[in-house]
Amino acid sequence: MPSAQIAFAAGAEPATPQQVAVHVNFGVLTGREATLAEIDRLAGWLLDRVPHVTIVSEMRHEIDRHSEAAVHQVRIEVPPHEADAPAEIETWLVDQAERWARMCVADRANEPV
């Protein structure tokens, strides 16, 4: 059975049509927030291919009159001028983000309690 997709492309927003953005539902996979060391590791991997990246670590709340959900999410953004081939970079970012999130789970699972 295939594993659930944790990272996904955000799609172009009207204000920034060429910006590449990937969301990682980190909390769904790990049950916790990403550490600064984990974010630094992700940044190091991404800077091998792009010269500039923004990584946002946030608690996201979805609320309506009948329910409330909160999840820790990591958002990766590459500015338009940094992405020569946005579709190719987007696919690569999703793959890297998935790999990173799963590695974070594996690293923490191996720590002594």
C-alpha cells in the first residue's frame, strides 16, 4: 500500500504567478513541530539546487462553526527569479520535502526515550 503524500505543490497564486511554493503537513506525519536543526538540514539540501529559499514553519488553524483543526505545517517558497524552470523545481521540491519529512520521523523514532 503506498504511503500518504505529505508534501504538495501549493499552485500559483494570482499575486505571484511564477513563485514556486510547496506545503509539508509535517505535524500530520510527526505529531510535532519541526526543529530548527531539521529546518536547517532542509535548507542545506535545497540550496544545492536553488540560490535562495524561504522556509516558513507555522501552526495552521482551520476553523468553522462546527469544527476546528490545527496542524503544524512547513511552507517552502522559491521566488520567481530563482526558478528557471518552475515546474521542474516544483517537482524536485516536493520530492525533497517528502524525503526530508520522512527522514525527520525516522531520526526521532531512533532517539532514546
